[in-house]
Amino acid sequence: MTKKPTDKQKSLIWMRERGRNFRASCLLEGIVLPEGCPDENTVQSALDRLRRHYER
């Protein structure tokens, strides 16, 4: 029997898929995103660093 994904795992999967879906829909609309767009992990790590810095 396989285990069902936890809520945290579901959330991470959804966040990854959201970024992919956004890029795919932009391509369908003919919108070209610049290559320098940060991915979800980069943005999250930057926010975490800023929170740690300002919560001191």
C-alpha cells in the first residue's frame, strides 16, 4: 500500500506546478519571459534571508 502525500508535500508540488503552468500559459499567449526570472526556490530563500535579518 502506498502512502498518501502529506499536506506539506502537496503544497510543495502545487507550488512547483504553479510556476511551470505560468510559464507554459505565457508561451501560449506569446509572452516571452526573460531568462533572468528567478524561480520559486530562489525567491523563497531570499525572503527567508530577509526575514532572518530583520527579525533580529
